[in-house]
Amino acid sequence: MIDIAIAAELGRPIVQVSELAAKEQIFIQLKAGGLVSTTRGKLGGYSLARPPSKIKFGEVVRLIEGPLAPIGCTSVTSYERCTCPDEAHCGLRMLMLDVRNALARILDRTSLADVVEITLRKLRRDKLISPFQSDPRTALAARPYPLQIFFGNYGSRAASGNAASKKQLTRRKSKRGRRAR
């Protein structure tokens, strides 16, 4: 699904099944859930049924995997009574409820557009070309972002233009060279 959204962002609204890494069975579920649509024919394939900003990952995960809860007694959508004699005071249930709530909070606020933006930003930062880019010469130029966006919360290393990160990289290479001798 991320591949379809990246392709759409790069000007390719339809992606053929042969270009997708996921199994077609997953796309059948996504189509049934109203997240993707199909186009028949030689150049047919899958496209997003809604804008990426309107597709939240909580919905996608629930559609493909089922409930987010790690155990049945903490599920909002598929609750199952557990074997604990006192469910209200069960420490394991309280822990798993916290896990379920944290997972739901993150997945329900993260849209497909958010993930596509992060993915494309990292591809551009590392000067890589997306397989869905129609013209490789424009891959890095598409939707340029200001330099400070590379220093966000989504990566542990700074952009390649940062002098401190270049020094660290040089140090790592020189240490590797000494070990090999």
C-alpha cells in the first residue's frame, strides 16, 4: 500500500500487480475494505481509493491483521473474557491494555501520507531513486524540501551534508582499516 501511495506521489496513479512486493491476497482485503481500487486491462493495476492523508495505519493493520490487542481481554473490537478469576485486577491485562492503547494511539494518528513523506525524504537524503519514479533524472528533484527537514525525529543520523556526521563516518572507516591490518 505504501508503494501505491509513493507511486501516486511521483505521478504514477496505477501500479501493476507485478510491481508490488505484497501478495495479491492482501490487496483483495484492502479492496474489500475500500482502501484500494482496481483498474482492469493490460495497463491495469491497483490505485488508492482515498487520498493518502485520509488512510490511517490503524485501519490498515486492523483490516489485514485483525484486532490490535495482544490478548483477547484487552480488545476493543473483539473482546474475549480471559481465564483470570479477577479481570479488573489482573496485572498482565493492565500491561497488555497499555500496550494496545499505545499501539492504537500511534497507528490511528499516522496516515499513509505521513509514511510516504518520511520514506521519500529518506530516499532523497540518501540519493536513492524510487522504483516508481518515471524519470530517474528528476527523482531527487521532485518535491524538494528545505534542508532542516532532514534533521527531524525520524532518523538517528543527520543529513550527509552535516560536517559532524562526515567526521564520524571518517573515524569509523579509519578504525575499520586499522582492525584489518
